[in-house]
Amino acid sequence: ETHPTVAAHFAQLTADAKSGSEDVHWRLVGSMDILRGSSPAFIDEIGSCIQKVSFKPGQTIVVQKAMDGGSLFIVLDGKAEVIVGEDVVKVLGPGQSFGELGLLGLVSRRAATVAAANFCTCLEMPRASFLKALEHHPEEQEKFEKLTQQHGKVATMVTFSFFAKAPEKLLYFVNLYAKRESTVAGKWENRYGEAIPKDAAILVTQGEVTLINKAGEEEVVTEGSSFGEQVLIGLQAASIRVVPKVACEIQYMTKEIFAKIMKECSAEDAADIKQGIRMEMAMKAEDMLGFKRGSTDLLKLSSIFRATSEALAQRCRPHLQPVLYQPGEDIMMRGEAGENMVFLVRGSVRMMRHEDGLADPDSPGQEKIMKMKAGSVFGESSFLGLAAGYPYTLRAQTLCLVQLLSRSRLKDVLQDFPEERALFEAMKTKELDQISNLPKQLHRQALFSQTRLEFVTMLCNCADEVFFAPGEEIITRGASCKLGETSMFVLIAGSASVRLEFGDELCKVKPGDMIGEGGSLGIATVRSASVTAWKQGMVRCLRLQGISIQKACAECPEDYKALADHFHQRASRNTEYEIARKKWLADNVVPVLAQCRVFKGFSTKLLMKIGEPLVQATYQAGQVICRAGDEVESMMVLLDGEADILDKNNEIVGHLSGGAVVGEVAILGLFPFRTASIRARTETAVVEVLKEHIQKVLSNSEAGAQVFERLEEERRQQVLRGAPLCTLPVEAKVDDVCV
């Protein structure tokens, strides 16, 4: 009585109910543009699900940017205001509708707020009822697909990444059938308190959620990202806890929904989408390995791509193909003439090799080499076409996801990269099957001369091939060694350097030479030197696995003893050589270095370090030791003999004898070239001290570095002031034409 407007509203509702106005409502629904042309049966089914809802003045019907059920509304009585931001942009009256795009799945959020301007009654068509009617009337789908195309794709629509390149028709079905929910912060449930499925592919369209696994490790899924897509291709859902960081909006797709969508596409499109799911899984696996999504980081697990340009790696990256292997499946078979390089991004595998390569990999004679985990690379030699077949069987121990790159793809890309093509060509050898010939090759070496061929064959039983990029370490000085765990190598292409503590080269390693045999046999407990691949190209090696070495030594103790005795004899000779060399340094080199002004105050220990890589060069009478004008950053020390100083006309203007030093100004950085020519008068012994080596040594001696830097700066300032070199304390005489 006190609210006549309200009373009139309810009176009208009562009158409608008595007058049988429901038929009018159904006719109103059938006349809508969105349903025009639909069959009576389809309209009847939708009509049976329509419900009448009333709103009082000012009450909100839908909220801008909200992700709700996607219902369509028809104003039956009263008026409703369409509000964008704070502005009323339109007023809707009886017979007008809103929410068509949401019903069709073209948008996930409301574009505007709609509120009742006065008492307003609407007919609500739930999206779930609309989709159910479509299932019962598939003949209607083509009509709504065309209607979707007329509206056009919405640029802001977020979809699953594996559908990003799907045909527009398929996206229509994705948006039509995929479920939408709004979550509350902190709980994986919708706004009605109902649990949201986790055994589905879930896309976060707004907000962020945290995934927590059994180990307590957390992963944040941000807006536009998805998780759980593996269930769509028949894999188990991850055992995780899902916690929305804020109130979120999500879209999810169960296996049943996915199957329904796949029925609407061609076999080719279906295959592409499933491959897209595997690629999304691979991208996430790369994320877990610490690699930037879509970068060349994964390729650079292989030395092949560490040795090449970034441009080539970028060209190869799109050609990676993700493949899933179930536990027990073979990824590669020993002897198979494959062409793929395999990057393991998820799971673990067993490398296995049988002596004759014919037995069943599960037979008792099958050698289990080792378990390898995600982040490993296999098949490089076959990938480059350098081997007749894979050297081992690679079997999935758990569910494995790999990225494959084929040789044919590499070959196509290499057409535009001649330098890299030449780099790989240099790795070729006459024999493709290097591993089969390895036992005989090793048996010819002096180290194995006292052992039987059977023993050497056992050592090589699990051998494989490895590659190293220019400058990479093959073995590291100081690394611990243990029988059964440490490998040895045989260099078959390229070259390497044995380097001492400060990186100075002791000797070269050429094809056919062995690397690291003492440590792998358990004779040496630590690596005594580093072995580094040369900088002119890649290095290709055969690797003898520690597990095979240990087995051979255990089953053939007499051969192992003969090998150890031979190694100890060689080590003893090396020790004698090292003692003799140290004595030579202490007696002949260090005293001369100690007299040099640039090394004044250096300890004997530091001078020994400076002298460690020095190699004596002997010049016969008449040979030129150095020439004036040559670019250089080193100094020459005459240990013994006599030499003449020559001017530019090759006239003798001075003499040098044992103990003399030439080029101190060069290592101080004052002159980048020789100021005079030196020619041996008698047989002359000389060592050359490089500035680079001095800097390396001084990098570990703060006191020595400070002395050297201070002297270097003082002499530079004197030169800049124009002081003659004969005034500098660098052994320069007034009448010395070198200065």
C-alpha cells in the first residue's frame, strides 16, 4: 500500500500468469535475430529452459568485465540501462536483448554493465541450455557458425595456445563448448563454492594461479597461460594443488569437450592440434630446465650448436618436433640408420648396448650403460651423417618427452651457412663405423701393447661419440677421478691442447691420441691438466664409459695390472721429466727473470709460475731471432750463447750474451713492436715470455699485480713526457741503438 509502483509491478506479473502470456514469451524468443530461421523444435527446447527473472530499480543484471555464465537476456517489461564505465550509453526496452556475444562464446567477459532503470522483468536464456540444445540439434550448428563469422573474431579473445593457429571454424567450437568459471582467491572453487575440475586443460583468462606439486615446488600461471593440457591426449593429470592468488576467471576443457571439438575438424587439423599440445608441453619442460621459451638455449645443449652462429640455431629452432614415448618404448635402436638428434626435455631414459647388437635389449646379455635425465642430448654423430647407425639403444624409463631435429632439416638450413657446413665437413673420417674399429685401434697403442684384445674390446663395449665446440674443455684440471665413473676419450677429428694451471699449452693432442686414461683407470685420483678443444674448429671424440672400463678391469685383472704397470712407468718418466724441468727453470730461467726490472721484488715461487710454460728455442749462428717492426707483446730472454743487434740496414750495432733481455718495453705496453733486429752469432738458447701469460699469473697474485701495474703506469707517463728510454730502469744504455 505504501509502495504503489511495486504493487503495480506484482499485479502485472499476476495478470501475465493468468493470461497465458508464456506463449507470447516463446514467440518473442523465436523472433530474435539470433534465432531467426531456426527450427521450431530447436526453439521449443530452448524455450523450455528460459526463465523469467525480475530486478528492482538500480539492481545490476550483468557487470562489465565479469566472467559469468554467458546468459542472454530479453527485456520483457520495464527498462534497462547499458553502462560503460560510469556513462549510460543505451537504454533497452521491451523486446530488446543483450548478451548475444557471450552466448556464442565470442567474448569471455561482459562488455558493459546492465542495470534495471525501473522495475524490470527479463527472460534469461542460460548458455548451458543453449549448448545442450545445439547437441540435440546438430543441424543448427552451421547457422550459428556463420553468425559467429558475421560478428567477426574479437581481438581480445584469449584462447589455448595449441588452438592459436586453428581454423576460425574450430575456434568457434572451442569458444562455444569450453566451460567458463570465476574462482575465489585462495580456493579452487567457483563463486558458488563448487569445486572446479583439475583433470582438464585450464586457461587462465584473468588473474594468476599457483600450482603446487607434491614436493612443495610452486609454479605461477599468469593470464593467457594454461596448464593440464596433457589430459587432452590421454595422459594423466598432474598431482598438484591449484591455488588462485586472486579472484580469477578461467576457461576449462575436459577430454569429453575436446573429443567433441575434434569431431568438427579434419584429420589434418586434429593432428596439428595434438602436436600443438605436445609442443606446449615441451615448452613448459624447457621452462623447467631454465631455458627461455622458444629460445635456442635447448639447441645449445649440443656442442654442435654451441660451435655455430646464433643465426643458424634460430633457423633450426622452428624445425624441432616434440614426440612422447611411453615407459619401455625405444626412442632409438642400436645400429638403426637414424638421422635425428634427440633432446630429452622430460623424463628419464636408459642407454643400452649389446656386444653384437642383435640380442633383445631386455635379454641378460644386454649392457645397461646409464640412466640419463632431462637436459641430455643423443644421436649427434648420426645427425651429422658421421656414423652408420646409432651406437646404443635409448629406452624410455618413464614417460618421456623429446624434441627431435632431423638431418634433412639441418641440410636445408645449411645451404645458407657455408662456414658451418665446412665446420661439420671437417668432422668426417674415412670410416663411418668408428666404434667397431676402436678396439683394434687402441690395441695398437703403446699403452695397451701388453694387454689382450679381448680386454680392450670390453673397455670399448659402451663407447659412444661426443663433440666439443672450439675452446671447450674435454677434461678439467683438478677434477676428481674414480674407476667406474670417469671416462676416457680417443680424439678422432680436430685437435686439442693439454694446458697447465694458467691455461698455457704444454702439448698438442692429435687424431688417434688418448685423453684422460689415467683417471678413468683409477690410477690417477685427480686430473693433472686440462685438455681443451682447439679454436680452429670442433673436436670429435670416442668416449669410453667408466662402467665398461670398471667391468673390464674387474674381469681381466692381469690385463689391468699390465696396463697399470705401463701407466706407472710412463708416469714415472713424466715425473722425472717434471723434476728435470723444474731444476732447469730454477737454475737457468728464474735467475735471469729475477734480474729484470719488471720482475723486481717478485718471489721465487711467482717467477717459477711465470716460467712454467716457457719452452727453450735454439737458434743456430746466422738465424734471425726477431725483426725490427714486428708486432709483439712479449720479451725475449737469452739463456745462453751470443747474438748481434742489427739496425735497419742489417749493420751490426751491438752485441748480446747469456742473461740478456730484449723487449721489456713491449710487455709494459710502451711499444707494440720490436725496436731492433736480433741475429744469433753462435748457437743461442732463447725463451719468449708472453705478456698474456704474465697477466694470467698476476691475476692470482695481488701484490705482484700491483707492482707490475704501478711500474707500467710510471713508464707510460715517462714516455708521454718525452723522457728518453735510456733514463728508464729497463736495462737500456745510452749508446744502445735499440732505444
